[in-house]
Amino acid sequence: MGPFTEQKQNERAESIQKLLDTNPQISDYMKAIWSKHLTNLATNEDEYVARVKQIYSTLKPQYKGWVTYE
């Protein structure tokens, strides 16, 4: 995960939408998964950073000096 950029989020949304629109062989189950990913994309930097903190705060650093988000 890198820094938030609206352009990157738009690219992700376009890629997912293209997958949904152009792949007739995709199962309904996979359509539901990708549709959920599409609707769950972070729309602003605060939301993005909160998700990053939520994900990485559960990881335990293996080495001294690693940044933690608690």
C-alpha cells in the first residue's frame, strides 16, 4: 500500500468496472466479490489512512525499530 492518490483509486475502480463489464464468463459469485471491492474503495485520504492503520496495527513487528500504528 502506498500513499493515497485519487488517480490511483480511479484507475483501480476503472479496472474493476472493466472486468465486470467485459468478462461474460465471470460467475455471479465473483461478480459479487468484485462489485463489493468496487464499492469499498477508499474515496478520500482519511478513509485510506484509517484502513492502512487498521490493517497494519494487527501485525506484530519482527524487528526492533519498526513503525507500529497503535
